[in-house]
Amino acid sequence: MIQLPIGADINNIIDDLRSFSWEASDILIHYSNLIKTNKNQENIIQYKDKNNPVTLADLRVNEKIIQRINQNYSRFGWEILSEENLNLDSNHFNKYSDWLWVLDPLDGTKDFIQGTGNYAMHLALNYRNRPFLGVVLIPYKNELWFSDGEKVWCEKRNGFKEEKTLIEKKSLNEMTLVTSKNHRNQLLNILIDKIQFKKKIVMGSIGCKIASIIRGESDIYISVCLGGESFPKDWDFAAPEAILKAAGGRITNLENEELEYNKINFNQSGIIVATNNKSTHKDICIQIKQIIKENDLFDLN
């Protein structure tokens, strides 16, 4: 059992995160509405490069969450890893800290711009490079997902709460796959075709995908990044992993090994599998690996 530092109370932290997150929701919805009405789009949407947009919503939420964390937890000396801050200064935090907040102010930026609603804010508190607390905010659905390290629940803005637990067991071909809208690659497409899932759902944001698994709308998510393309990062997976694990699901690499955080460049490379049931997860990974080998899809070594 992980113990918070002396003076840190889990209930107070959850209360703070609730307040922070709904503030972030207001910011994201505000800019989303501006984009939909074509107001100031040229000022709201910028590009790190031609395939990597960033918006004022990313930057404003980033600023707000970091400000709130520093106001409330500066006495603990907890470090903050943020996608947007890292773009400005790769040395802005101590990566060797036991406690590390991991923030993605806007996961699913392309969907945000396209107006699909499949975007989220991720915030996790990692302890020794493992997700402990997790928050996934999905403004379009009025959903705030929490994991306190033991259980997971979803809150609405009006305070309604619903705890979630995943128990359904399915074989690989009975599963509904949730997959990316804007980040599919050829290797993943080939693998999906070979597995022949019962159904496929397409949406943006890893946080939205993992929430769909916890809701029971889908059963499995697969990420394939073997080089030659941009990799998902720690901030894409930390908070979603925290809520999925607390719900009874699991997310690992294809060898059924837990994800490693705080690696070089914070990359989450290789084949990553998230499923709705920790007891069947290993078998699902074995089946996927066997399909890859039998069809000689790509080199797993």
C-alpha cells in the first residue's frame, strides 16, 4: 500500500483535483465553442509542425493546472511533467523525484479542432514511476473519471457519482476494439484485419478510449509504434492506466509487462494492449502475439 507523504490527505487531494478539473473543463469548452463558430481560429490553433497542432486551450489548461498544483502542494516538493512545459524546457523538472504529476492538458488535439468531442485532460500522480492517482476529464460528456489507487468512479458536474468495475470476460474475437481516428498506422491496420474483432469503434484521445472500455462500450485498445512515427508519451498513458487498473482492467506491452515510465524522451513505444479484464489479459496478449507470428506481420524482436 502506497503511503502519501505526511500531511497529504487523499480526500483533500481528490477535492482539489475535482475543482481543478472542472476549471479546466470550462476552458476547453470555451475554446471548443470558439473554434466551432470560426472565431479567432488563426489565433487559437498553432502548429509545432505540420502534423502536430497545439491550441490556446492546451496552453491555458496547462497554465491553470500547474498553477493550482503549485499553490496547493508546493510544501511537498512534488515535481510536474507536462507535455507543453517539456516542449519549452526539457530540464524544467527533476525526473528522479519519487512523486511526479504527469499532465496532458489536451489529449486528442486534432479531435478537439475537428469538433468531435473526443478529447480529454489527463492528470496522474506517479509514485516511483508508476501511476498512483489518475484523473481523466472528458468535457464533451460531462465526465470526470477518478482513481484513488484502489477504486475508480465517474462524476458529473452536478456531483452525481458512479463507481465502475469491469468483470466481463470475452475471447479475442468476441471483443469490440476501440481504435484511433487520427493516428492509425499501416502496421496496426494489418493487425486489426488479421484479428477480426467483433466490432470496431473509432475515436480520438487515449483517455476517451480507456473510458469507453470502463463504460463497457468497448473491450480492447491496441497501440503499435515500432519506429518511423511519433510515439505516444507518458502523459498519454499515465492517467488512463490509473483508472483502467482500478476498474479491474490492465494495460501492458505485448509481453504482459507493465508500462515503464520516465524513460528516454518519455516514449511509450512497441505494442501496447489495454483490455477490460486483468484475469484474461495475459491470454489476450499471447493470442495477439501468436497471430503476429503466424502471419509474419512484423518483427517482435
